[in-house]
Amino acid sequence: MMKTNPVTHPLMPVLFIGHGNPMNAVMDNDFTARLKALGKSLPKPEAIMVVSAHWLTNGTYVACMERPEMIYDFYGFPKKLYTLTYPAPGAPKIAKSTAGSVKGKDVRCSMQWGLDHAAWTILRYLYPDASVPVFEMSLDYSFNDWHPKPIQYHYELAQELAGLRRQGVMIIGSGNIVHNLGMIDFENMDAPPFRWAGEFDEKVKENLVSGNDRGLIGYEGMGGAHSLAVPTLDHYLPMIYAIALREKDEPLTFIYEGFQNASISMRSFTIGL
């Protein structure tokens, strides 16, 4: 039997969204207004793959279910947040194809996940009718000698996903460039950022503008603020997946710049729009 090649589509954009506080899902603020406006300008993809800061696994997985469940992966928030739904279908065929297309790394299907708040709190603004199929990709957070996988590993894995963009799949990294819950101002979402947080965020911006992926991979070289800005890699890594997918001379456009709760950078950008 002759093997058929995947249908080729126009190159889909890549997004990195700083999703921040789960309360953004029910708030009308500058950030959510910008997501709504962005949604009106985005093409409608065949499917969306979200690289989530909140799905940490031993190995890398893609969610292959027909109907992904809602995951309310947060505690102590108002009840209305736990009643929100985003009934998007899954994309099991595309997810399985994605797992099989990565040759240099081991990517497997999972039926144990759904849509966590890194996905649904932003997608309800970008595609409010929930008509686009969605699946998530996890972050391999396994440890070797008490060290997580190096950032270069994730960068190279992301590069193997580039073909999805021509198959109609929009890839969204959802995390936060600066994310320090240990120093967060829970009482004031609009609190001005700590000095170290603003400094690190600006240095990341400079490297994004110049296309210095090597500098972003080696973020420890950005000065002493890095240890406070990125105390753990989970929220930083989705940004790495986004930049690894940028083709030569593709525009990178900041769609939002700002902070929430003093220690969470909401910086978000598009690639290819």
C-alpha cells in the first residue's frame, strides 16, 4: 500500500503565553483583554498542542484521549473557578503521530491527563468556542544524579516538532519566564515587580529580540537574579520549546509585557505572525 504524506498547511504560528494566576480565567484585565484581541487575529488550526508547565512527568508524553478532562490543578480559589469548563475535543490521531515522529527522543501516548490550567485558562480567550481540538505535551522532569534534564535536551526535542507547524498544528508554550511562588505577593495582583524580577525579564527580552537562543538556554549567565527568577525550570521550559521552533527570519512579537503578584512575569509573544 502506498504511504500517504501528511497534508501540508501554511506555516502555523507559535505562541508563548505567560499564563500566571489561575484567576485570570475569570478576570477582565489588560492581560485577558490582550488574549481576546489576539484570538481574533489567529488562524484556525487543525489542532493545538500546549506544552504545559503543569504536566511534569518521568519521560515525555502527549495526551491521546478523545475527550480531555478538565484539570483544576490549584487549591484555595473561589468556587466559580472550579465550575468553568472548556469542552474542546482531543486530537488523538495527531497526538499519536506526534509521538511517533520524534526520532531522537522517546515520546509516548498517555491517557492519564487532560487540560490543566496552563491550557484552558488561556484557550478560553483565544478560542472561546472550544471548537479546535487540543492536546497537551508534558515536560520530562526526570532526574539523573539529582539534576533535571538539561535545557538543551528540551530545545532539541522541540526542534523535532517543527513539522507539526506545516500540518496545521499550532504549538503553544504556556508557563512564565519569571515564576517565584516563594516570594509572591498573594494579596495584590497588581503589585510592582521586584527589582530582580524586572531585571531578569528584561534580559530575557533582549535575548529574544536578538535571537540569542544560546543565551536563553544558558540563562544562569544572565546574572545573579536568575536564581530568584527561575528557582525551578517548570515554567521557564515552555518558552524554550517556543523559541526552538522559530525559523530563520521569522518575526517574534511581544503581545503582552508586565507582571502579576510582584514575582510572575506575564511576558507573552508570538512567532510567525
